[in-house]
Amino acid sequence: MRVLIVEDERQLLDHLTSQLIDHGYAVEKASSTRGWSFTVYEEAWKYGFPQEYEHFVTCVLRDQQPA
């Protein structure tokens, strides 16, 4: 059994229509826009977002051009 908790009718309608309609492209890892899609373990780290932010802040603090 699955329980769906929604805040209002609009959220319920969005959920129900997303389950019925395949919207095409979601993200590169998802085979469909229907149902659940799962994140990759430490996805942000693997994409390099924290490293990019660290590099940016270091460049700003040291008044350097990004490499």
C-alpha cells in the first residue's frame, strides 16, 4: 500500500497527471518521466559542484582568474 500526502488539490492533480502522462525527457538517467526516479549516490560530488564552488571562492579570495 502507498500513501500519498498532498498539501492541496493542485499538488494532487499534478501527481495524478504525472503518473498518467509520459512527458518525454526528464534527465539523462531516467528512462521515463512516470513513477520514481532515483538519484545517484553523492551525485553533487560526482558532478563536481562542491569542487567548482571551492575553486570559485578561492579565486575570489585570492583575486585570481579561474583556470
